[in-house]
Amino acid sequence: MGNKLAVVTGVGRGIGFGIAMRMAEAGYDLVGTYRSTPDGAQLLQEKAGALGRACRIYRCDISKMEDIYAFWEQFDAEVGQ
């Protein structure tokens, strides 16, 4: 992921999905989180990939601090940004 990077929460549906798609269309690689809609998050990953954008998806309930810390630790370990 050497391009512009957008982190978007709630990418499995609704506003989060829409924002993430707009960011991908604008040339951003994506890091997305979802809480309970893995199918929608997978669809985003496929659509972003079709646009030539990298897209990493993580399960994270942003209402739980332990999930947020775990997400960032996993992302940092995988990408180092």
C-alpha cells in the first residue's frame, strides 16, 4: 500500500460502504472495518480491487476499545503504517 490510504469504519453497508467506494474511486487504497456484515465488506473488497485499489478488511466493533487496539496492532503488524 504505497498510495493514498483511507481508513473507513462500517464498510459492510450503508454510509460506510458508500464512503469507502467513493474513496476507492478517487484513487485511495482502503482499510475498512465492519462489525457484523462480512458479506458487505467482502463485496467492497471485490469492487475496490476491480478499480485497482488495495483493500484490507478487518472485523472491529468500534464501540469496544479492546477491538480498536487489536485492529491497529494487527494492521501495524501486517502493513507497518
